[in-house]
Amino acid sequence: MIIETLSETSCFGGEIGFYRHASSTNNCDMQFSVFVPPQAASGNVPVLTFLSGLTCTEENFMAKSGAQRVAAKLGLMLISPDTSPRGEGVPDDPDDDYDFGLGAGFYVNSTQTPWSQHYQMYDYVTQELQQVIFDNFPGDPERHGLTGHSMGGHGAITIGLRNPEMFKSLSAFAPICTTLHSPWGKKAMGYYLGDDTASWMEYDACEVARNVSDPDAYEKILVDQGASDPFLEEQLRPELLQAACDESGLPLELRIHDGYDHGYYFISSFIEEHLNFHADQLKR
């Protein structure tokens, strides 16, 4: 698959780059970023994909998290795709708000017009992006972890639990834990999937966790949440994810951190622990 290089530069002995390709899945151009650690000069390295949250692009994680320094030491390749399709003809939020449409693909496959022509982010992450990355970069598809933040944390949990053969380690920062019981989720699923909430189940992290086929697929799932997050009680609902994992037997470690909010100060404070977690899991 042909990709266009937008920029590349050295970073902690490795290289960080931003790229574009024509996506047949989303019927538009898609952009993504990659950090290749210095260890890739000697062979394929483990990979961690980060799914970003509402309003973000492929740039936010790479610019704000501070992950590259640690990833370079650990020999982890970092991948961050854009959060939605974009471009001429791609429909946006009819209310011109931030929580739906451009920058808010929710990592689902839309079934509703006009969104279904472009918003196929679940297939993009699990199929097309896989081909783009492993055809063009020195990553090892057998050592691939998944994480994300907020909307991307929701995407990481639902995609990871549904595809443990693809992703060998799983974590999240302040994830939206339920689309059935949060205003963000209800709005997005209503547009993307329609009024029948039964169709939302496969994109609800709690329902996926509750009904997971193999609770032993992951040795541990790490989730960090700030106690001062303004979205905690209304939108994120981590207590529901904990209950679902307790019911199914999934090994969730949910850590609540006093004083931390929802943003990148929170992510950058704990990204090193997550990278170490994934590096350790991907060695097994």
C-alpha cells in the first residue's frame, strides 16, 4: 500500500514521522504518525498503537505524551492514527459540536446514512491500518499492544477484547467505559448505529467485557483514571467496567489517581508505566 510522507525527523535516536494514505475503508485520505525506535535498525520491534480521544488527530499523542523517550529505551514502535475520516464530502456533526463527526469517529463501523460511507473506524484500525503499518515499517505483528485515551480508551478496550489474537497487551487512560450509559456515547451511537441500542452492544466496553469469550486472553488489563476528571461521573463510568470485569473474570487493574484530571498532564504522568507494562507483556 502506497503511503505519502508528510514529515520525518530524528527523535531520541529513532525517527518520528507523519504520513498519509488513501483509505479504501473510510473512502478518504487518512493520516497517522509513527515513532520508530533505534532498535529497529537491527530487526523488527514490538509495536504499541495509541488511539486518541475526542477532537484529537494523529499528532496529539506524539506531541504531548512524552512517550518517545521511554519507547526509545524499551525498543517500542509507537503508532497513532487519526481519530476519524476527514476531507471534502465527509459529513460532520449536524450541530457543529466537538463530540461527534470529524475528530470523533468512536472507532466503530457506522451503519447509518450518511455516516456509513466514511465512518468505518473499527475496520480501519483492525484491518487497513494493520496492513499499512506492517507493510511499511519494521514492526512485529506478533508483538502488538493497544492503548488509548477517553474515546480512544473506549476503542482500545472494545477492539482489544474483541481481537486478542491481534493485540497481545491492553491498557487505557480515562476510557469511556460505556456507550449505553454516557451522553457522549448515546449521541455518537445514535447517529452512527441508529436507534436500536442492541446494535450498540459490540461497541460498549462494559458489554464486551461482560460477554468476553476468553477472560484469560490477557494476563492483565491496566486502566488509569484521574479522580479529579470532570467527566468521571457522567461520561466515563469506570465503576461499571470494574463490575463487568468482575462478572466475567477479566483481570482488570483499575487505578484511581487523586488530583489528576482528563488531559495530557495526566497521560504524561503515567505513560512510562504503561509503556513498561506493554513492553513486559509483549515479551511473553
